[in-house]
Amino acid sequence: MCGAEPINCFPMLINTLSNTFLRLFNSMARIRIWSHPFSYVHNPGIERYVFFFCLNHMLILAAGLPPFFAVSSMKDYKVKSM
């Protein structure tokens, strides 16, 4: 009745309690609940967009970091920190 994931247990508990209380009061109504916290749609176009977005940012980062380290080394050389 309750899955291993805690996000599914609470709605099932509320559903069971609500329906139990309805039956205690001789009601024929039933309460139905569902839990879909994340809607997942498999769309290859979005996956491709995310991949190229991340790739572009990684390339920009890879191009920008080496000069930072070179400048840091030059400052150490000028100050003769070694």
C-alpha cells in the first residue's frame, strides 16, 4: 500500500484515514488522492539543449581559468615569494 519512498507514504496515510472516517459516518463518498510531485516528459530536444548549454559554459570556464593561474604565478614571481 505504501511505497518505499517517504513522499508516497503521507498521502496514502491521509487517504486511508479520510476514507475510514467517512465510513464511520456511514457515507458512501470516497476520497481519492494522487501524488505526482515532478512531472517528467521525455523530450530529446530539451535534453540536447541542456547538454549544449552546459557544454558552452564549461568551454567558457575552461578558456577563462588558465590566465587566472598564469597571473597568480607572475605575481608570485614579482614578489619573489619562493
